[in-house]
Amino acid sequence: MKISVNVNGTPREADVEPRLLLVHFIREVLNMTGTHIGCDTTSCGACTVLLDGRPVKSCTVFAVMANGRDVMTVEGLEKDGKLDRIQDGFHQEHGLQCGFCTPGMMMTGYSLLKNNPSPSEADIRWAISGNLCRCTGYVNIVKSIQHASQKPAQ
Amino acid sequence: MEPRTSPEIGGMGHSMKRKEDARFLRGQGKYVDDVKLPGMLYLDIVRSPYAHAKIKSIDTSKAMAIPGVLAVVTGELLKQYNLHWMPTLMSDTQMVLPVEKVMHQGQEVAAVLATTRYIAADGVQAVEVEYEPLPVVVDPFKALEPGAPVLRDDKPGRTDNHIWHWEAGDKAGTEKCFNEAEVTVKQDIYLPRINVASIETCGCVAHFDKTDGKLTVWMTTQAPHAIRTVFALVAGHVGLSEEKIRIISPDIGGGFGGKVPVYPGYVIAVAASVLTGAPVKWIEDRMENLSAASFARDYHITAELAGKKDGTLQALRFKTVADHGYTDAAANPSKFPAGLFHIATGSYDFKSAFIEVDAAYTNKPPGGIAYRCSFRVTEAVHAIERMVDIFAHELKMDPADLRQKNFIKPEAFPYKSPFGFEYDSGNYAGALDLAKKRIGYDELRKEQAEKRARGELMGIGISSFTEIVGAGPSKHYDILGIKMFDSCELRIHPTGKAIARFGTKSQGQGHETTYAQIIAEELGIPAEHVAVEEGDTDTAPYGLGTYASRSTPVAGAAGAMAARKVRDKARKIAAYLLEVSEEDLDWEPGKFSVKGSPSKSKTIQEIAFAAYTNHPQGMEAGLEAVNYYDPPNLTFPFGSYICVVDIDKGTGQVKIRRFVAVDDCGNIINPMIVDGQIHGGLTMGLAPAMYEEINYDADGNIQGGSLMDYLVPTSMETPAWETDKTCTPSPHHPLGAKGVGESATVGAPAAIANAVVDAMWHLGVRHIDIPITPPKVWKILMEKGVAE
């Protein structure tokens, strides 16, 4: 099937198998490897991207379902050489260690701040509860998102 | 410790932001699955649905008929090259692919090679395997009974499932002590099988270049150099020679011990690449990861303590059955089949102790890797810390007071334990005092008494653990004969910038930052100008890798020693440039100056430039050094954790209200990174304490083989950890550091379990095996008649 997906503001066209998962479309067809795979079962959230602005686990979405829609990945966060506030927050507050869950975690955090500019700690913990992290114990991820929430959105 | 260097230099004690973040934040990290080579093929694995079965036939015809499927690799094919079995790290044997029978559910049976990931998966579905089920043994006690089916009938002459017996300590002296003791306590404690479940699973890309015979493997490994040597030893007979093997451990998405062993999938991918000449990628999916690799623990401990009525501890005795699955593929130093389990006397001054372990084969996947700890240390710490609590409660003493009474005193260090370890330094009372103060211990005990009077269940649990990390001195510690040193190769460039390469491999610990800070501390070169590389066996010096919290204790020490060698040469050059003798120079981070006239000085940058442009005649040019560091001893970090829980009598749910962790890891290189390590370690202590467990039913079917069933804690369950520090430097480490990545995982489970039991001791509850789940607690509440 021919599809056209608007990825980080750029239309990307490809002829794909109907069963191709969105995460494999992003990683293997578009060669954008910032979006990771941790489980294939919608449990870990490493593959979280924004589909029309909403976070989805791209291991559980077919690429064809993204046809004609907007997808935003971690590669789309930095604008004009400047890190997004969510990226800077993770850097300043040591919200990442091995970096594997980080892209998905940041996409969830980015989406949270769009919808709730001043989240409480409980709001943040609820929002990221679908994203597993094995390294940080979440303490500094919460602080990272709080840090970002105190900066203006780009 | 106040930093000795300026923030611009960024040596020890500075919370320098991490250098590696730049790529991770942009999605530009390079993990194994991100490697994509021209003509790369994909490998997927057929796995056994049975825990024990004969393989009657494997029919690959339907799979081979699928367009894009190129080959199906079977045990019979590997047997032609004598590659169907491989040695484990403990010198046992493990099947790469089976010829006769399978020994656990999820075991590799055949592998499909195809042009795409999806076609490979189609091929796996189409391979038809006929099995004949055999009797299954999942209980290690039953496995050790006479008459049990002999699982390893591949081993000539084997008549039972007993792998080894190991013991340490003074058996007779301990028995005498128990016989004469005023008080003894005894408890069965089980630490179930768990899986490290790093968010990145295991995998590799193997590329055998037929032109020059060179094999390059990008691999999720914590120990690339040892892997290269293992490959050369195991596959030398098929032409793999060590200079033509390059292992690259790229960015690793969490290791926690799970990426130490060699798994069959790696070997099959290498074999497939050697046979085809094409690059081959194999990436485990999550269910494969949870059902076939990275298992830890499975220790059944019968623990006993003896002591006096006044609370003095005298003797310790542990008898243990270890379930290793179908092969002993544990990752331990070779002389220690039960790892460092004999750290079991912990923080207490026992007179005598004895410990024994019997290991059994069962129809489970190989177990025995360390779940974020040095070789069976969590098993030991959990048992001793549970037992100390039981002993205190039996005597109606406060568990904090009983600990204080029995701690090894600060002036007793270096302390020789009954098992022969020499603890380097410690101040256990200081850590517990600080933890009590931070959490408000006395007030909490008052609150608990009031709540108990009202029928509410609240508990306070302590764990005052002693860790043992940094393996290890070459006299005692090796893996497959390779001594457990580690290394640094340091080069200073003419402009005074540096590159440092290490034999370890970060999996998130932040080595690129921490190691740079060590070089900065020793040479005064700003850490931002020290590039750190590791993980590529073609460029990095040989080392045993990153696990057992050994990076800072061993490789970090190598970095400091290499830098000191550089400094020694720099001093000679400075003396030459300043026309004074070496003894007339003072060093401060970044420069040498003449004693008495500090304005006459040379910076390390000026000296580096001179090393290449104006070096003294008769001296070699250049400024570089290598150090292979063989630690004189292990290091012994410690801490005291206090946990407060409230139990819901309606549901059995345990709510962690507060958790204070006081850690002492000696001198700290980067406080921000250390805190991050402790947060993560605590969460991997919480996980097995309350959520994670891999069980098997009587037929050997895994219970918990997906992240729906295997409950890795989310942000909702994880408490807001509170951390604090004391600082007792290691006297033998060049930087006074000790290692910290695993302390919290080792110490936390006992604090949580002790808190839950403390909440219910008055109801007659003595012990609950972890994970302490709501159904377990609810059942107890029902039995005790207090459920609501």
C-alpha cells in the first residue's frame, strides 16, 4: 500500500506491507532510529511517538493507519539547533541514564506539557505510567518534566 | 568531600552534566538494533513449547518455500562444525541448538535466516517440529531426590541432578556455638527467579567478511573483550582467530548483569554470518527475553542465627539449594560457584559462621546471573537482614538497637570476616543514625504504637547492608581464567586535550562523564576536553567489563593510575622547561610551579605541547600511559535504609509511605550520577520485593513471560526516594571510591520486607517471601482474622 505520512513536518511517502508496524516504518523505512522498541506489546512505551499530537505506542499501530496523518518523533523535538525545553529538562535534571526509554519518555512529557502546562508531581507520574524506565527510578524524570514546565514552550 | 578542582576543570565532587546526553536526547544514540548494513539478513528463532522433550523431527520445507527465507539453521547443521554446544562461564555446557532434546520452555530449537525481519518471523511459524514430551522437573528439591529423572543424560556417567556442593566457614565451631546458644532462630527464605528486563533486549549484528576473514560483531554485551576471547577459544577450530575478531558494544540500553553471558542467539547469528558471508541481525523480542535469558536468583535458603538473650549475635548458619536451570551458566568468578554469597555475615561481628550451597539442574532456562548485584550478594544480604529483624523481634528488642549493638565498630576496620573477607572501611552506626534522624525514627515508633492500638497496620523496616564490589584481586578472581583486572589507555594530545580508553562498557552509568572527571581530577585537564571511549575491542585496552559495580573500583582506579603515570612524565618535562629539579616542583591540578616562586610555572597544556615539540633529549616524545589495575582488595560500600509502610486491611495492599536511603560509597566522583544510580537501584530493589517473579507450573510452563505478567514497576508504584550520604573512603582505592551502582538493589528488598513483617509481627507473622503481593498479604490478614 502506498502511504504518505507527515513526519516531523516533512511528507514521507512509501509503499508498505499492510502489516508493517509504524515503529518499523519509522526505524527501518525512514531510517530514523531514535524511536526504540522494548516489548512489542504496548507495555514499555519506548516506541512512543505523537500521532496527530497524541502519544501512541508505535509498536501497536500499523503504518497504514498513519496515512495522511502527522507523526512527531524524538528527532522532531530540536528546532533550529536549539533543544526543546523537554530535552533540556532531562539534561539538567539527569532524567536519563542508558537513554533507551528516553525518546518515548520525552514524547510523553512533551505531550503532557502541551495539555497541562503546570502539572503536579502526581499528574506527571500518571502521565508517564505507560513508559517504563529501568535506570532512573523515575525521580529525576519527574524533576525533568517539572523543570521543562517552568520554561516557555518553543 | 569538597571538590579540589574548579568547576571549569570539573574533577571529583562536581555534579557535571553528562556528556553522553547530547546524543541520547536527540535520538542519536547508536544501539545494536540501529546498526544497518548493506545486504543484512535477519535471524529469528524457533523456540520450544515444551520444558523437556525429545526432538523427533524438524521439517523446514514449508519455511524454505517462503520467498525470502534463505536458510533454516538446526543443531544438526551446527554439529557438522562442532558448534551445537558451547561452554558456559562456569565451565558447564549449554546447547546452541539441540540435536537430541530440549531442556526448557523457550529454548532455541532452530533459526530462520531471511531477507527481512517479517519474513524471518513467517519462517519461524512455518518450521514444523515434532516433539516427544519427557518428564519435567521444576522443583530443585525434587530434582535432588533419589530416583529423579536425570536431566543431563548428555553427560556420560551422570546419575543425578546435583551440580556441585560448596561451603565456607567453620562448620564445627558454628555447630558448637549453636548448641550452646541461649537463643536461636531459624527461617526458610526463598528468593525467587527474576529477570533483569532491561528495556533494550539482547541482540547482535554479526558480519563475517569473507575477503579478509574478519568477524565484526555489534553486540549487547557488558564485557566485549572477554567475549572476543571466548569466541576465539570456542570457534578457533573453524578458523576464527582472535586478531580477526572485533566485538563492538555500542550504546547499551541497560545491562544489570543480563548482558554478561553468551546466549545461543549470538552464536547462531555468528555462525549464520560465517556460513553466508552476509551480515546477520538477531534481536530478541520481549517474550523471548523474559522466557530464555537474563535470569537471576532462585535461591532457597534455610537461615539460622544464634546469640545471647541480651541481643548479642554469635553465630550464623545458612543451608541453601540453588536452582540453576538446565545448565550452570551463572556469571561468577570461577573459584566461587555461589559467587560472593559468603558476604552473609553482613555488617555484624559474628564469632563463627558456616554456609553451604547445593546446586541443582531443573527444566528451566539457565539462571544465576546477577540482577544488578555482585554475584549472589542480594541473596546473602536479604537473608541476614531478615534474620537480624527476626532475632530482634523474638527478643522484643528494637531492630535498630539490636543492629547498633552488633555492628562492626568503626575502629575494627580493616575487619576480617568469619568467611575471610577483609572489609576495607565502614561506619555502620553512623549511617543508621543518619537514616533514623532523616526519617524521624522515634516519632514513627510512637505513631506505630498508637496505630496498633487502634488496629491499624503500620510497619518500619531497616536494612543495614554491607556490599562487596569491585572484583577483583587477581589472586582470587578470574572469569574463565582471565584475571579480573581492568584497564585505561590515556593519551594527551599536543594541545593539552586527552582521549582515555577503558576496558569496561557503560550501559547507562555515565562513564563518558565520570571517567573524564577522574582524568580531570588527576591532571587538571578540563573534563569537557577528555574524550572517553570504550566497547570496541579493536581500540580499547583489554578489560573484564562492567558488572558487579566494578567500573569505578577497578577501571576508574586504572584511569587514576594512568593519569599519575602521565603526571610523573609531565613533572620531568616541567622540570626541564623550568630548569629546576623535579623535587623543586609543586603540583596543583593543572600545573607545576617552582617551590617558593609560584609565578614560575608550567600548565599541563604547556607541558603537553612540549612533549611533542620540545621534549628533553634522551626522553621519549609524547605523553601517554597505560595502566592495568589489579585491585589489592574488593571494596565494601554500605548503607542503612529505612522504609515505612501502611497496609490496607481491605485489599492487602502495601503502601510505601516513605523510604530513606543513606549510602556510603566512599569518595564520590559525580554526586548527581551517584544519586541517579541509587534511585535506579532502589527501584530495582522495590521490584523483586513487591512485584517481580518468574514462576513455572508443574509442566515447566513459564508464568510471567511478558510485561503484562512480569510487573516492572512504573512511576505509579515507585516511591519518591529520599537519599542521603555518609562518606568513609576506601583506604586502598587510589581515589578513595568504592562503587555504588548496585548497593540499593542489594539493600532495599530487606528494608521493605522487614517493614511489612514489622507491621504484622504482633499478629504472629514472622516472615513473608518476596515478592510481597497484595494476594499474599490479604491471605495472611484473612488467616489472622483482621482482614476488613
